[in-house]
Amino acid sequence: MSRYRYKSNTPKEIIIKGIIITIIIAIIIFIFFFIWYKVAISAIGKNDENKTIEIQMGTTVGSIAKTLKDNNLIKNEFAFKLYVKIHKIQNFQAGKYLLNQKMNVNQIIQSLQKGVVYEDISITFLEGKNIRWYANKIEEKTNNTVQDVYKVLENEEYIDSIINKYWFLTENIKDKDIYYPLEGYLFPDTYTFKNADVSVEEIFDTLLAQTDKVLSKYRQDIEKTGYTIHELITIASIVEMEGAKEEDRNNIASVIYNRLNMNMSLGIDSTTYYASKIEVGSRDLYQSELNSTNPYNTRGLNMEGKIPIGPISSVSEASIKASIYPNKTEFLYFSSDKNRNVYFSKTIEEHEKMINKLKAEGKWYEF
């Protein structure tokens, strides 16, 4: 028989050991849960690209969590709801928000609590409008000022960067006599931006990208015209200012080319208005303005066979097409009535006769 006896644990010792093991397991579970929770409420990544989410009035925490998860902005819906419950968060604000993956749950909730709402903004840039009008529209719709717009246009480093980026922008736009380097190149259309904090550069880039899409459709035909892209956009801007209907635009382009081929001055008033920095139709032109020597003014001296140094307005696709595919005519003159109907003539006699006829009928456009 052995000299030692096996000593079994008493019920009390068994209970104590069970409690200790349970506590250890609980601690381990708590540690793992704590680590999981900390990871689950951390930022999902380093992508700072903003995503817009909308919180409707009366939306539940569960729905908010699902929206955030669906947009890949949080790692776990349960962790988000648990965070909200632990911190007793209730005052979420309805609206649209810009959030990104660099934000953790706490930062996201702070945004949703503060009600820092971001609404998309829509800006319509009209054809036939100049940079001054564009600048005022940007000031009206965004947090930029007119001077902010001009400052970007005067930034030579920025202008060089976009010349390198877009094939249709050339060194011509940097000519010292050009009023605004991007005149005519910012495509008129309606655009949506993320919010009023959008930068002038982002606005310009969006419009230039659309110009690229439009012009690229005609790139081969543009190269066949014998005119540079800058010259064609300049001609298109005159067509834009002078004609409202497609057929009129094609004929106006024809008049321009016919006069250039005959080494005649274009003699178009809209170029004189632009040269004088006066809005078309705001008043009649003074004789001194008509006679001014200015590289934009086609009614000035020594402008025979020349177009303005640059575009005088934004241009629509219709005017671009008219400048590339003008009608073949013998027209050398045109005049417009109060309703923007355009009348074409082959000779100066026909032209003057038409003007007198419009005056007699009360249709002549006078300021």
C-alpha cells in the first residue's frame, strides 16, 4: 500500500477554482471584445475621397448604420450602434453630408451631430457670355469671389499646367493682349458640384473637360480647316454672338470666311463691345470705340483680313460646328433685327437697302 493518499478538492475549492477560471475567461473575452470594438470603430482606410450620404428626418440609428456600411464608411454596423448606445447619442441632424474613409466613428458621429450639411450646387453657364459674366456667376453660386476667379486666371503657373493638360489650349492664350486666357474655352452647360466650397480651379477643370469632349469629336476636321484651334474658337465666339439659329450661324461663318479671304475687315460690332469691355446691347457704341486700335476690335484700323486676338464669349457646340462646316455662299454682309433674325447680302447696296427696310418697318435694332 502506498504511503501517500490522493487528496481530492473540497467542494469549496472546486467552486473557487471555477470562479477563477470564469474570471480569467471573462477577462480574455473582454480584452478580445475591447480590441475588436476599438478596431471596429476606427477609420476604415486612408481614402479621403468624399462620399455624399443623406440622413432623412426621423431616420433610426440602425438605418444610419446601414447607410454608412453600404457606403463603406464604417467597418461594422453593430459597433456603430453600440458606440451610439454607450455614449447616449441622440441628436443626429437630417441633411446631406460629405464623409470619407479617413474618418473614424467618433468623427462621423460628430459631423452628423453638428449638422454640417453639404448640398450639391448646380451652376448654369450660358453660351454667348464672357468671362466677366462667368466670374459673377461663380461668386453668386459658390464661396468664391470675382477676384478669386481673376486671381486664378492671372496665375501663370496654373495656366501653364492646363496648357500641358488639354490639347486645345495653346500658348496663344498667354498673349499679353489677351484679356482673359480661358475666354471661349469654358464650355457652357449646367454643372453640379459637391458644395459651395468648390474651388475655382475645380470649376474650370470641369468645364475644360467638357470642352475636351466636345472638341475631340471634331479634332480631325479641325486640323483640315487650315485654321488653328484658337482661331476657330475665336470665329465660333463671333458666330455665337451674332446668330441664334443654326442656319444663321452657318451663314455668318460663311460671311466671316468670305471677308477674310478677300482681305476685308470683319467690321462686327460685338468685337468692338468686347474690346471696350462693354456688354453687348447695354448702350450704343461711341465713334471713338468703333475706331479704336485694339486687337479685338474688327472695326478698328489695320484689321483687314484679321480676326480678333482671341475669343469674345463662350461658345456652344452649334457655333463650333458652324466655324468648322460653314455654308458655301457669296454673302459678304449681314444685319439683324430686334428679334435676332439675320439677313444676308452679297453687296453693300443690298446690305444698305435691307437696313433701310428694317428701319422703315420698325425692326431695326437700336439702343
